[in-house]
Amino acid sequence: MIDKNGKLFGKINLIDLIIILILAALVIFAVFKFAVPSEDDSMDTQVKITLFCEETPSYVVDYLKKGAPVLDPKEDITIGTVESFEIGEPIGFATGENGLMYEVTRSNYNSVTIEVEAKGAIGENGVTVDDVLYGVGHTMTVYAGQAKLYLRISSIEAA
């Protein structure tokens, strides 16, 4: 099979054959990686994610705009866009002298509920947006347009 000159079947060098096989494997890998859509992308659907912020300064709420992108700076992705938002009374708590918790209201603060329209795959543990899993109760910081809010996910449902 290999002659005294190191050629396979007397025609091709063994090292050349290995290089050709490696190049062919790279081409096949590239085709499957970039040309064939992944199953995860085809599972993405429109999702409504509701975010709730218990209290934030009123001047931050003034910067919320419908249609603004909602960014997760920790994961460096755009979750979706603000579909709507509702401003309410702030929800805060303090500990009294007797050690019991009681509700307090701070002036110039608001609570806010934000409906975000996103594209993701709803699964058993929440919704996956751009390979990041989000679940109900997930606390995070987001940018909604120019407003930066610390909030939690209060619901996830198909849009």
C-alpha cells in the first residue's frame, strides 16, 4: 500500500492525505455550524415577560418609554422591548423598634411593572433568551431605555 517513497498506492503522499482529510473535516464542520439552523433557534417564540420593581426614584421612572430596548448588562444581551409599563405606589419595608416589619412609603419613589415582549424558548425552568435562562423570581438589574432598574421577573407567558 505505501511504497518506499512514502506514497499511498504510489500516487499520493501520506502526509498530504492527512492534510486533505483534516481540511475536509473542517469544511463539513463549518457547513453544519453556520449553514444548518440550530433546533434552539427554531423553538423561539414571542414571549411576554413581566418585570416588577418594588421601588425606584420617580426621576428614573420618567425615563421609561414604550418600545425601548430592555438590556441585561450582566449577560450583555437585549432581552426584548418595553411593550407597556404601569407606575404605582412604592412598596417598602422597615424594621420597627420591637423588631417587627412594617410597610413604609417613601416620597418621590414609585413601583413599576414593565411588560417586555421578547423572543425566546419557554421551557420547564423558565424562558431562554439568547442562551440565558430567566425564571420567575429572578432578580436582576436591567436598562429599559435610559432607565436602570433593579427588579425581578414576576411572570413569563407565551405572547
